[in-house]
Amino acid sequence: MAGTLTIPNRFSGPPGVGNGGYSCGRFAALLGGAAEVTLRRPVPLETALQVQREGASIRILDGEHLIAEVAPRTSPRSRPRRR
């Protein structure tokens, strides 16, 4: 998979950058299943971000800058115990 993805201005979080929750959701959807997303830099808005598949994972790039890494979630997320 190669292509681009753009986060529109209406999904800004802090001024000038993408909302982290929305951006991570868009990135995770590229895998089509449970995923873990690690943001490495603020997500630029209205910028064609490159999507590169590397094995089972995906890298999101702005030019040569790594924005996020997306990997399949391999273990269930633990939930806090209720008392």
C-alpha cells in the first residue's frame, strides 16, 4: 500500500496541528483491524502525508519526517480492575 492521506483543518487539535485522537483513528483504519498508533511528531493539517506499508505495519511520513507508526495490536488491552 502506498498513497497519501490528508487531515483537514476542521480536525485541528492544538492550533495548527491535527487532533491526536482523530488522526490516530484515521491512521489505525488503514490496517483494517485492531491497531496501535505511535505519534512521532505533531500531525500537519492540509498536507498530503505519505502512507508506506512495511510488512504488517504502516509508516506515515511528511516528506522525510516520520509522523506516525501503525502496527497491528497483538495482545488485548488490559482493563483496570473495579473494586
